[in-house]
Amino acid sequence: MNKKLLMLVLLCFFVFISCSSEKKRWENAESENNIAAYEVYLKQYPEGKYADNANARIEELIWQSTLEDNSINGHEAYLKQYPEGKYADSAKVKLKEMYYRAAESENTISAYEEFLKKHSDSEFADDARSRLNILKKELSKWEQAQRVDTIRAYWQFIVKNPQSQYVENANAKISEYEANKRRRDTLDKSKKEKIRAEKVEPLIAALRGNSNTTARDEEAKVDPLTAARRKISNNTIRYEAAKELGDIGDKRAVEPLIVALRDEYDRVQKEAAIALGKLGDKRAVMPLIVAMDLEEELKRGKDKRWFFLRYAARSLGQIGDNRAVEALIVLLKMDKNGESFISNEKHIDSVAAIALGNIGDERAVEPLIASLKDDRQHRWECRCDAAEALGKIKNPKSVESLIFTALENTYYKVRDKSRTLLLQMEDPRAVEVYIDIVKNSDSSEMRIKAAKILKDSKDPRAVKVQALVLNIIEEETYITELTLYDGYDRPAVRVLKNIDGKEVAKKQRMYNEYNGLQIDSEITFDLITGKIIHATEYEFGKPKNPMWLCLDKKGNIIKKSGKPVLVKLFDAKQRYEHENVYNGAFIRGGISNYFPCNNCAEKTGIKNCRYVW
């Protein structure tokens, strides 16, 4: 009996000791509260009193880690370990959303099809089907553009699908085709140059009159009418030969063209002079001066070779040799009986002034100043060209004479030309001119340039007008738009520059394939990032979705969350000035200056919106 009692006491003691040890291990695991601690407890007490609690805590910790990781792999691992776990339903819901977001991020047909194959009953299934349909339509349009495979087809795709994943591919194809076109043009140019070079010797022969006409010349001896016709024909051949030799630009033609300066036909002489100017060879300088024969021209009175003198003077300026200075000065300044020796109608004096400016010789300064101060109104064009020439030579006396002309109450075109040149020079001696410009000039462009010069000037006279200067800079600073025309005389590209002259955006137009004057679309590009900002579609020449781009006071694109800010069309109180750029009688471009908008910030709700475009 005593033995049994002793065994019972010992058993109770060991049970007490064991329970006390398990409890201590559990308390340690709870204190550490990590998966490793709970796993140590379970390894030691797999059927222990706290085993269920330990397993529950491990599952909870794994779930918390899964939420923090927030990945598909993490949620899949949880479900694999606890397929019927406490958080299994939440994990399945979250996993379906994550599968959809992954497909959305990839944004491809295969990604959405894979998602729908596995999760067709998901709450995101309808969104996935909608995106899948959009992508299939985009793919169909892209395949159509690829089948057509033209620059126009790719442009139209970009306009109609500006957010498509294939836009980059379309831009790449456009760039590739344009690069190929440039290569073809270069090759064509090389071929043309080779062909033209091969024509040089025959053209020289034609210029010298060495064509094979012996039989016809014999016939002409008995037929005076045929002889007259033959002479006219030969004159035309020599004239055309001289013209084409100048266009080709081969130095082999220099000597034959020099000889042609003494040709019996005056049009051949003229074309030879023009061609020598294009060739720019210094061997032609003295022959041109001799051919001008200025002493003989003085004796002829009004019966002068105005055309030849004009083109010879221009060619001397193009060649740029100092030996021509004295002859050009004679053309510029010589009078006879108080009347201008130079023909006002033919503007030979202007041509001489331009040529002297190109040569840049100091000997021309005094004659050019005299010409600039000649206030006879009929000579205003020559005075403008003389001012331009003085601006190129940049002699101290040149600046003084330009200042005098810019301040004097002379013909407005001459005055404005002098002011423009002084603004380009930014010469500190012209402070009075700059002050007069900011106070009295009607040109916003001139006022702003003068104001910027005066702002940085330390001259006391400039300091006195600082308030006016700062006001002009604030109120009249402008951004510039350059319009470029295509080969069909249509505005094709508009490039926007900020107030510092940096290109920030451009708009490129596409015209209707069947009605070449009707706009189909216009794409706005961010030239800083190279990305498309907006695509405007047109219907019957009118925009369907017009938007304006907002710009800050520096003329830079305003962005929110990295995206350019666009606003709907409204009545903007924004003044602008436009000037066309001509090539002969044809418009080849345009320049528009946009001034700060008075109601843009109010209308757009964007405080720093200073311009819209």
C-alpha cells in the first residue's frame, strides 16, 4: 500500500513538473511571438495544451506576412499550406484581384485570355472581357495599318488610337520610312550630281559655241533667214549652258565662264557673271571687275548695262575678295550732275552695299556711312542695305552712325533697320536708342529685346527706366510659333518655342487623301519627352475634339502627375502677331508671337497658366 502511494506521489510530481515546463515554453513562445518560436514549442509538445493556439498563431503570422508581401506567390503559398484556413476565402478573393491586376499591367490579349480561362467567375471578369475586346479591335486596326504599310496609314492609326500599345511600333515604322526616304534622297542627289558632273564638258563646249553645226552653217550662207535663226539658237544654247554650269558648281567651268563675260550676247554675259558668283572662285575677281568697265560706263550716260553691273557686283560680294572693294565703292557712291549715277530702278547701289558688307573690308566704312546718311527718300533701300553692311563690319564708326540714324527722325524703314542691328549688337553705347525703343516703338519684339538689354545695363540712364523695363518684360514677353509648309504649300508642322527659344511642343497635320486642302487630323507632341500629348480629329475640316495646351510664364508645358495639362477650347484673351515667310511669291512658313493671356488662369482654373496653345 505504501509502495503504491509513493508511486502516485512521484507521478503527480512529474506531471506537475512537465506542465510547469510546457507552460514556461508557451509563455516564451508568446513573448517572442514569431513562427520559429511557435514551431519549437510544437516540436516539443505536438499534442500539448497550447498546440491549437500555436498552430492558429502560426497561421495568423503567415497571413500577416502574406498581406505585407502582397504578391501572387505569397497568397498562393498561403493557400497551399492552409487550403481550408481561416483566411482562405480572403486569400482567394485577393488572389483573383491580383491575377487581374497582373493581366491589366501586362495589357495584352494573351494575358486577359489566360485570366478569363482560370477565373471566368471573378468579379473582374467583365472588365477583363471589355479590355480584351478593346485590345482585339486595336490589334485589328494595327494589322490593317501594317497591311497598308505607308507613313499615312501609321499616322492615321496614331491619331485614332493615341493610347494604344502599338503607338511606339507605329512611330518606329514612321521613323524607319522617313530615314529610308532620306537615304533614297541622298542617293538620288549623288546620282544627280554624278550625271551633272558628266554634263560639264559638253556644256563647256556648248558655251564656247563648239556644237556640230557645220552643214547647217553652210546652208545658212545661202539663206539669210536661216542664218538669223541659227544665230538666235546659238545665243540661247550658250545662255542655257552658262546658267546650268553655275547650277552644277564644277570648278572646271571657271575659265570658260570668264571668257563668256566678253560674249557678244548680253544675256550670256549676265549668266556667266551669275555663275561665277555661285562658283565663288577668286580667279573670277579681276575678270569681273574688268568686264564691268566702270570708266566706260561713266561715259555712256543713261545707256548703261544695268543688269550686268548688278549681277557682277553681286557675284563679287559672293566671292568675298578684297580686290573688289574699290570697284564696289564706285558703284555705291558715284554721282553725275547731282543725280545718282546708280539706277534706282535696278537697285545696283543696294547690291553694292550688300557686297561690301559680305567682304567686310574697313575701306568701305566711310562710303557706307555716307550712303546711310543720304536722306533722299528714293534711296531708302540702299540706306537699309548700307546699315546692314555696317552692322557686319562692326567698326566703331559703324556703331556711331547706326546710333545717329536710329535716333534721327528719318524714313521709318531705315530707322527700324538701324535699331534692329543695334539690338543684335547689344552695344552699351546705344543705351539712348534702347530707351527710345522701350518708350516709343510700336514693335513688341523690339521693345522686349531692348528691355532685356536695359535690365542688365549698369548705365544710370538705364537705371532710371527700370520700372518701365520690368513692366514690359512681364507683360509683353511672348512665346513663338514657327509654321512650316509642305511641298503643296500647306501648313504642315507648327513648332512652339518658349521665351528662351527652346522648342517645347509641335503640332503635325495630316491632310485628306482625296481633298488635299482639308485637314484630317493633327497630333500634338511634347518635344521634351518625345511623347504624344493629344490627337485632334477633324470632320469636314473642323476639329471634333479640340484642346488647348497650358503653358507657364516661361512658355513651358504645365504638367500634373507628369502629364501635360489640356483644357477645352474657350475665348482666350491672348494677343498674337503673325508674319508670313515667303520664297518668291509662295508662302513657305510663318512666325507667330503669342503674348500673355489675360483670362487663361481664370478660365482654366490653373493659377500659373500664362499662355494657351
